[in-house]
Amino acid sequence: MAGAAVESGRELRAFARSWDPSAPRLAHGYGRGSLRELRAREFGRLAGTVYLDHAGATLFSQSQLQSFTSDLMENIYGNPHSQNISSKLTHDTVEQVRYRILAHFHTTAEDYSVIFTAGSTAALKLVAEAFPWVPQGPESSGSWFCYLTDSHTSVVGMRNVTMAMNVMSTPVRPEDLWSAKERRASANDPDCKLPHLFCYPAQSNFSGARYPLSWIEDIKSGWLCPVSTLGKWFVLLDAASYVSTSPLDLSAHQADFVPISFYKIFGFPTGLGALLVHNRVAPLLRKTYFGGGTASAYLAGEDFYIPRPSVAQRFEDGTISFLGVIALKHGFDTLERLTGGMENIKQHTFTLAQYTYTALSSLRYPNGAPVVRIYSDSDFSSPEVQGPVINFNVLDDKGNIIGYSQVDKMASLYNIHLRTGCFCNTGACQRHLGINSEMVRKHFQAGHVCGDNMDLIDGQPTGSVRISFGYMSTLDDAQAFLRFIIDTRLHSSGGWPVPQACADTREAGAPSAEGQADVAPAVMRRRSLSPWEDALTGSRVWNNPPTAMNAAPVAPPVCDVTRIQQTPSEKAAGVLEGALGAPVVTNLYLYPIKSCAAFEVTRWPVGNQGLLYDRSWMVVNHNGVCLSQKQEPRLCLIQPFIDLQQRIMVIKAKGMEPIEVPLEENSERAQICQSKVCADRVNTYDCGEKISSWLSTFFGHPCHLIKQSSDFQRNAKKKHGKDQPSGITATLSLVNEAQYLLINTSSILELHQQLNTSDENGKEELFSVKDLSLRFRANIIISGKRAFEEEKWDEISIGSLHFQVLGPCHRCQMICIDQQTGQRNQHVFQKLSESRERKVNFGMYLMHTSLDLSSPCFLSVGSQVLPVLKENVEGHDLPASEKHQDVTS
């Protein structure tokens, strides 16, 4: 496929035309007009986006939501437990939806009952608690709970309920069940009624593998036994993943329990599922708690309770989500109208998955090495054995796995939404990735938890990448994904800019993230800021009040602002090209508003959270959620200026009048609210309606500016394996991870050379050194002698200030955002990934090791930097470790 990599679009179109001509029945689409027209009409919000996480949650259509909304606007739906007219309408409508659900699964109320739950997980929990388990004892060997290892976490979690009841549980590997079927293992004794339960998924949510529905009858009849024990087996079929894209005929495959989740099918409503219970099993279920609506009669003062007669009424505690249930009717109607039914969806989605699997598995590097490793139990030959899910890891040309977190970051630059990790299915993850139980424990000890981005430990993957198709997915989606893989893996040395997955490049959709992530220790006791506030009155820190900026095609770059602020920086600018002596601080930046433009200074006060006022403010949306350049890249066009003498922050942006915000809150008027930064709770206050209106006008949607409360202490979490000095509490502002970020100009120059020499067409320079340095959003830039020498440092001193080096900054998509225009270019991230051996690290986090704020402390451009090597680093020239000039005034 090396030749195909040269013209990926043409190759993929040719592949689509020639692929599998012998299988016309699997042609994609629904035969009722163009699928692209359906997408444009019903899913216009997907323009410019490739959504490939339908196994996580599929998407609702526009007409589905409009139909439901019209229903609510035209009818009055009351509480179904009341007896008035509107409540009777709700009750009757809910009952009709129950019938509609049963019809969808080809069964009737004679065979099955529908119990509405809060989701498929709640349905599984209900079965675990209500199943007629028999505990182990002197007179009984007890019930068994068995589950396929390729099961969702919510199935495995049932074992904790059974353990509390003294019931044995055991996992069963898929290969063990296959071999048992071949041996026709049977432990059937019609006289033994000891109840056992076996759970397995109709479709693996990890790999999309589809397990035989025939197992239901085989196990119930005793023809196939998960474990060798006498008794009566019941079967729970976890159908949540399967029924999202395939029909399920319960008249032919009569599982005893079938949990489902409706947002997997329709995309809306969320938080609503159901447990389909076979009526012959329903009388066996036991219930302890009873809630509103489940009692025919009870006494408050005595132990007297009579349950409702129907199984649904007995188990639906309290008022069900009746408006959500009513929404299901519109989901079924819309799905039928748009696609013609689940059989069509099954064929359509499988076609896209089979096409993508075939193309993906054929990709090769020039040396013949595969580009991906696919985790599958099938060869995608039939939708009977494989669902529309592809699980894989990307490899380099040496066969090493590229971490899923890096793949996810690159995909987001192409506006491709996929999923990574272990997908709440540790059993399948272990089996396919070769992770044994001891490794899982070691990964946890190393700091890895479910859902994080620690994708490689000692070179071994902790998870993988998953794409999945839904009923509105198109061939364009599949080809956009394949182009992304080809462009990022096989075009690494080709011309650029790298093609976008889609033509739509609206600024508001450009994904990125704050350049400094997570949380790392920072050190300091919290102290009053008054010592340097007094000292600043006579200091030479920039103190010219900002003036209104002149109209310009784009917002003035930070370097223009620097000329206003700086007087001695011309000398520092010369150092930017690399000094031969000791490292020197060449630039200082703070970012008063999180994710907004840098404010460059030559000398600035240091506080117990880092540079004074660095990331003290942040912009939030109408829900109070912090905005970063991931959601709103135009944040980088907001330019804050701090005037310490007048105690104001002036904010500028193109087309807007400058606006002033006081540096400190009015304690009498400030209303404290709580927000979150990187999972940390922080106390903040709103900076007022005036600045809120200003920001809302600039961005075109409601926004607020909030500031961290001055009397709130956000303690840093211990990370990077670094111990905080005894007795010192590290505190943070609204940064993601650490008090400071340091980068080395020599490292920037090396990346700059790689980026600009990779243009084989002789085009003009695409990136300046200044542009690159701004993308990394550092606080301190130094002139080191060697590229990436900073990664060998354990501590540094800058004058009398001492810092601990916490570790590298793991970069995200934010480095692809041009901080002066808000535009993005994927090539920066990709080139950094290639040059840094698949880990996108750049810059080092710092925190104070000690700090005495009894007198004002400053950082200044021109100060020398004294590094201390890590103990395991050998043979590296460093400046003499003598005392440097004091930069504390």
C-alpha cells in the first residue's frame, strides 16, 4: 500500500468501486434516496465531523426530536400514578410504548414483560438483586453465577451482589464455551431445580464479535453448560450493543432476561433502558425494597405489604421517566421511516465496517510492516458473526504500538470522533492485548486507571482504539477515517499541509486543548500578597496603562504587545537564537485568562501559585463549564493586559472596545460559585455582566468571566512520582497541572528545522520560531545549549528561586492552534510525535521547592539558569554550580 499512500483519496474511491462486487445484497444505504441527503436533512450538525463512536452513543435525528417536541407542545402528560385525564393519557401512551418495544423485538406481552429502568446497567443490577439465588450451605451446593469474560463491566459487577449472598461466581472464556459445545458437555438433571444464571453479550462492545444466539437454548436445555454442575440454567442476554444496529427476534431466541439501552438505538433519550423478562421467569423474581407505585396495599405501622400484580408494576419503583418513554415512540417511528427497519441498518452498517476492515488491514508501510493491528475474532465475512465495530492499535514501521491517546489527539485534529481505552470491558481487553492479571495490577500501581490517557506502560498498551458505525454513517465517513490513517502514517514525509478529513473548517469547531494539562505539585504556603503589592508602587514592572488597539486584519500578535511592555528585551531577543554559555531566561509569559493570549513581560512578581495572576481567570459557557481552545479556538484572540499600579486588567480583541476588569474582587459584592478545573473543585466568582456581555458578543454565544477566589486554596495533587518538601503545601491557580512550564529555545529550533525542511516543494517558511514558541504556551523560555537537555534536569535555580522539575508536558492538540489567528495545522503535532518517539512531550513542568514571600520576589529576563542533573544522567556539561546574581528585590 505504499504506492496507494501517495494519492489516498483516488485510491479509496477506486477501492470503493471495485470492492466485493459479488455481494450486491450488502450495498450500503437504504434505497430511498441519497444517504447524503438524509445526512444533510437530519444530521446537519455533523457537517465537517466524522462521528465514529456509535457503539458509545448513536445520534438522534432532527425530525425525531422535532416530532417529540411537537408531541409535548400539543399534549398534556401528567403523572401516570394520578387518575386525572392527563395522567390517564400518560398511562395509556406508556402502555402502548411497551407494546411497541415488544413488537420491535418480535414478541408479545404473552411472552415478555417490559420493565423500564434507568439504563441497561440498572436492568442488570435488578436481575442480580432479584434472581432466586440459593446460597451455599450444608444442604445445598448453591447457585452459580457465570458470565463470559468478554462482558461489560456492568455484567461483571453483578458478582459482587452474588458474593454478598454467598453464591459462587465464575468467568467463562469464549474459547472454553466453544470447546464445551464441541464436546457437547451436558450436566442435565430434570429433577434438580437449583437455579443458575449465565450472562453473555449478543455482541462484544470491545471488538463487535457476535456470539451465537443459539447458545440461549443450548444452555437452557442443559445441552451446553458453562460449568459442570447440576441444576436449571437461566440465560441473561446482554443485548445493549447488539440491538443498536441489528434486529433481535425473541420469538426465536427466548432469553430469560434481556437488558437494553435506548440511546444506543435512537440517540435519545439518555438515562432510559429496559429489562425484558420472560413471563415464565417473572414469578421467580424476589424483591425486598418497594417504592411508590409498586404496592397494592401496605401499612406504615406494621409489616404488611401486597405488591402490584404485574411484574412491571412491582419493579418500577417510583414514577418512571414517562416523558422519556413517550420519546421512544418517536424514535421507533423515525427509525422505521428513515431506514425501513433494523435489517436494513444491520446490512448497511456491516457493509461500512467490512469495507473499512478490508482497507485498513491491507495498509502496509514501505517495508511491508502493517500499519494497524486489528483485534477481532472474525474476518468480517458476515453480519451474523461481526457487528459494525473495529478495534485496533496503530503501529509504527517497526511494529511498535503507538499509544491510543496519541491516535485520539491526531484524530481530533481531523475532526474524527472515536473512542479509546478498554471500553468498560477489561476481560476482552486482556484477552486481545495479551495483558495478564498481574500486569493490570502493576498498571494500576503505576497510576493507570480506567478512562485515563496513560496508554503505554513499559512499551505495552493499556488499551486500544475503537471505531463503530451507526445507521446514519456513510461511505464518506469510512473513507475520511482511512485517509486520516494514510495521511498520518504513510504521508509523514510528504507535502503539506495535511489534507483535512472534511472541507468544513469553521473556527468554532477546531479542536484543541489547554497546553498544560492535568495537575502536578506546586509548592507554597498561602501567604498575603501585600509584601510585593507595596513594593510594586516603585518598581519598573510594566506600568503603562493599555490603550485602545488600532484596527488591524487580525488581533495584534503577542510580540507587538511585548514591544509596549519591554525595554531591555532586544538583548534577550539575541539570546533566542541560542547561547554558548549557561542557559538564560529569554522570555517570560503569563496567561491571565486561561486559554487566552499570552501577556509577555521582562520582570514579574512571583506568588505562591506561580507568576502573579497567571491563569487567575477563565471563560465559562452558560452552564458554567470552562472553555478552552478545544471548544473555542478564538480564545487565543482575546488579549489581556495587566496594570499592577492601577490594579486593573484590560482586555482587547479585534472589533471590540477595550474593557477593564479589576484585579481583585469586591468581597462584599462577590458571589462565590463552584467550578471545576481538571476534576478539581475551585471556588470562583463572576466578574460581572459587563464583561460577560463583552465576551458573549465576541464569541456569539453566552459566556462569563470568572476568577478564582483569593481566599480559596487549591492544593496540587501528587503526580510524576515527586514528593513535596515536608511541611509545604503546593497550591495552584486555574492551571491544569503545574505552577510553571519551561521550554528550551534549542528544542524549539530543532522542531522548527524539522517542520520547515519537510516541505519538499521549496515553499516559503511556514512557521517562525516565535510562532512555534507561542504555541507551547510556556511561562519561562530559556536559551539552552542542546535540544531537550531540559529533560535531564531534576532541579533548577533562577537566581535565588529554586524549582523542582516535575516532568514533561504531554502535549495535546493545542499546539496545532496558531496563537495569533486561531487557525490550526495538524503538521506540528504530527512532526513532534514522529521526532519524540511516539510520545508528544515538549517542555517541563516546574514547581517551587521553597519560597520566602516575606519580601517581594521577581523573575526576570536575562537571569541565568542553574540546572541540577538527574542522578541517572551521565556525562553532561553544565555551568559551574556557583551562586548566581540575586533577582529578588
